[in-house]
Amino acid sequence: MGFAALVFALLIEQGRPLSEGNPVRRGLAWLADLVIDATDAGERRHGVAGWLLLVAAALGAVGVLEWVAGALHPLALFCVHVGVLYLTVGFRQFSHPFSEIQLALAAGDFAGARATLQAWLRRDAPEFDAGDASASEICRLAISNALVAAHRHVFGPLFWYLVLPGAIGPVLYRLAELLARRWRRPGERYGEFAATAYHLIDWLPLRFSASGFAIVGNFEDAVYAWRGAVAAGSGDDGRALLLAAGGGALGLRIADPELEARWAADGESGFEGQGAEPGIDGLRSAVGMVWRSVVLWVALFAMLSLAGWLGR
């Protein structure tokens, strides 16, 4: 059932994508703000309590919903899985600005591409300013942000859907990611546990995503870049590993400049330095690599589902 639910959810999402400000997302953001307002007393333990309260309530609600649906009819349970996956897994939530940047650059509209890029990146980094970024810099930022978004919106929740029973996996991942971002307040201890919890929950899925990029892209360069990032001290930096593997798989230099500088200082610049500067062709290559990764992991899910069915 899980494989069929995933396919249905992806097909529905392609035809009717969720908007960035959909009611469910707004509702979860409202709950996150409500919890922090009610429990934030300036200490880390309050953040632990708030995180556990919200996550336990969400997972408990999903568990009860699954139990009720299963008691009613298998089709009702299938619909619950499709609904949860539709809300937690999907491309179209982040692909629209990427496509706009592609079209703007193809038309020579660099100002439009910068404006779209700036609006996109300011969702997570309000201080970001595209300024007079060159075409190469626009492409680098667009590709790196797209790979990270693909991991967070597709491969991360998909991994936990494969690993945990029922539909609680994608909900756990999506909620942990939202709380880590929503409760990130510089200088305050409340959000420390949310950031740590997401880092732990994302540790395996991130390597799952990076492995997929390596398999469907240039495997040798991706592994070389991955090992270089670890050797340069970025082994615990999820974004650095993902971009190293993705850049190596694409043959492009997409790592953040500050990370490249740190790797170079440690004598490990070769693994990134050998890549080409990203351009419009790199945008198309990134899209193709993400789609090939999706096909790879969906095919793996299909084989696991078939093996489970045959083993009964």
C-alpha cells in the first residue's frame, strides 16, 4: 500500500501542487509560535518540553487517524497515507522559483533572475541580498538551494516513510524541520534542542540523498568530493556534504564560498576546484539529476514492497 500511496501522492502533487502558504503549513507555523510563546522561559529544558509536546501530539494524532481509518476500511487507510504524503513530500513546493530563474536567465533577464533568487532565499535567510550577482553566482545559488530543498521536501520525508511504520515518518521529519527553522533565534537557548533533534533526525536521510546524487550522477567525482569534505572537517555539516556530493555528481562548483575557503585552507580544495563554474546548462543538469534520484528511490521502494509482499 505504501508504494501505491506514494505514487498517487506524487501524481496529485504534480497536477495540483501545494502553495508555500497552504492552510496546513500556516496552521503548523501557528502552533509552533503558540507553543514557544507559552513555554519559552529562556532555558533549553523549556525548548525540550515544547518540542516533545508538539511532536508527540502530532504523531499521536496521525496514529489515531490511521487506526480509525484502518478500522473503517483499507481504502480509508490508503487515503490517509496519500493525504499525509501529499502534505509532506513534493517538488512543486520549491520548484516554481527555480523554473522562473531558468526562464529569466534564458531570456537574458538577469535583474529578474536576481529578484526571484532573492525572494526565494529570503524565506530562510531574511538578510540575503542578491545585489549584482553574476549569472554564474545566480546559477550556483539556485542549484545549491534546489538540491537542499529537494532533500528537505522529497528525500528526507521519503526516507522516514520507508523506515518507520505507517505515515508517522514523513510527519516527524517535516515537523522537526519546521521547528528547527521556526525556533531558530540567535542568542536564545529555547531552539537549541529543536536544532539538535533535526540534525539527528536528518543525519541518515541526508546521506541517503547524497548517495542518490552520487549513484545517478558522476559517481567517482561525487565520492571524491564527499571524502574531501569530510577530510576538510565538514563531516558534521549536512549542507556541506550534500553540496559536495551534488556538485561532484554534476561536475560543478556549487559549494558555499566560505566552505570552499575553509577546505582550501585545509589543503582539500582539489575536490571542489576541479568542477566547472555553473551556468544555465547546469540548472538543467540539476533538474535531471534530482528526477533520476527520485526514480531511483521510488524503484527501490517498489522492490522492497514487492519483496515484502512475496515474503508473506
